[in-house]
Amino acid sequence: MSIIIIEDEKPSARRLQRMLTLLDMEAETMLHSVEESIAWFQNNEHPDLIFLDIQLSDGLSFEIFETIDIKSAVIFTTAYDEYALQAFKLNSIDYLLKPIDEDDLAIAVSKYNGRVAQQQSVTLDFDDIKKLLVNPIEREYKKRFSVKVGQHLKLINIDDIECFYSENKGTYAFTSEGRNYLLDTTLEQLEDELEPHKFFRISRKFYVNVNAIKDMVSYTNSRLQIKLKTYKEHDVIVARERVKDFKEWLS
């Protein structure tokens, strides 16, 4: 983390520098006037945090903000409290009155650290959400299921499954080999596990694999009937309220 101190009284600047060292923070740069500060900001990368005295030898430090668009967080340090309102209109973390108390300084630094942590969390959360919304294909989806067959466990590749369906409170996978397998899950849970470009939930009871669709025909009440390559046990019907979404999914 980069820190600078802007303070016209050099003993006060050095004292603050020592106090920050006790908090495991290092301020290598110290500036002492409005003019010097403006020149520095014009030629250097702005720091993460500025400790800023308000009354400098050549004017008020607010003049710096009138010339430079400063994005750094600021903790104001001053012997006067009449500038507090103006200070908090800027990117201010805290307003410390001189002589600066060690506990007050620690609290101000804690406020800064809390703000940084919150901003990082929001950024990460937003990036994660954006990945899911913009690039859903990048998510990890189920590639296989393990099912119990007698005393054995069998692995079923997701590409070998024509459909998933529910019956008698159980959820089943039907494979291209013509076999049914009882799964330890529900259709609702499968929504987050199946590749959305490959599987579509056509009704409360069925998920179908696009690669297993053999034919589609009109059905009563504006519905569609799906003919799968192997599955023949029940009619596979697209619910009326899902027909539009199903046609869009196919396109």
C-alpha cells in the first residue's frame, strides 16, 4: 500500500510517520505545500492513502483538489475543526485533530482498511456474477453420474443420457442403451448441474437431451410431443407454457 503525508510542519510530519510505522504502515513521501503537492501529483502515480494537513504554508490543501483529480483515500489532519464539513465532501476517511492521538489514528486506519476490504469484496462478487451471466458456458457442469447397481457403482457419461424424468417420487436417468437408473437427486437440483445448451426441462417431469431428439410433432392444447431415439416408456410432452422457450432453445 502506498502512503504519502502532506504536512507543512516537518516535526509533525515525522511524528506521524513514526506513528504509522507502529501500525505497520510506511509513508516514504512527505510533501509540505500546496504547490509542491500539485507538482508531485502531476508527475507521480497517486497513492492509496493520503494523510493531509488542511492549512499548509501557501494555502489550504483543498486547493490541491481544485487542480488535481485525486482518487486516493484521504485522512485529514488539522489543528482546526471548522473545515470538517468541507473535508468530508471529498474522499475523506476520517478527520483527525492535532495533536494526533495514537488510538484515534488506529481507528482511522481501521476505517480505511474496512473500506478497502468492502470494495474488494464487491468487485469480486460482481466479477463472479458477470462470469455466470455473460459466459455461462464457462461454468462446470456434470460430466457423469455414479449410480448404484446391486452392490456395484456404475458411472454413466452425461452424453449417454437421453433424458431425466421423475416418477413415484424418484428421479431417473434413461440412457441410449435403453436402461433406467435411479439417481440420488431431484430434477430441481439438476437445474444447476446440467449444461443448458444440451439439456432442457420441457415439463415438471422431464429433462431431454437435444442430441437424443428424433422427432417433434404437434400435440393437443398447443403442446409438442418429443420422440426420443430410444426412450418409449411414457409420452414426452413439452408443457404449453414451455413451448416458446423450448423453440428458442432449439434455435
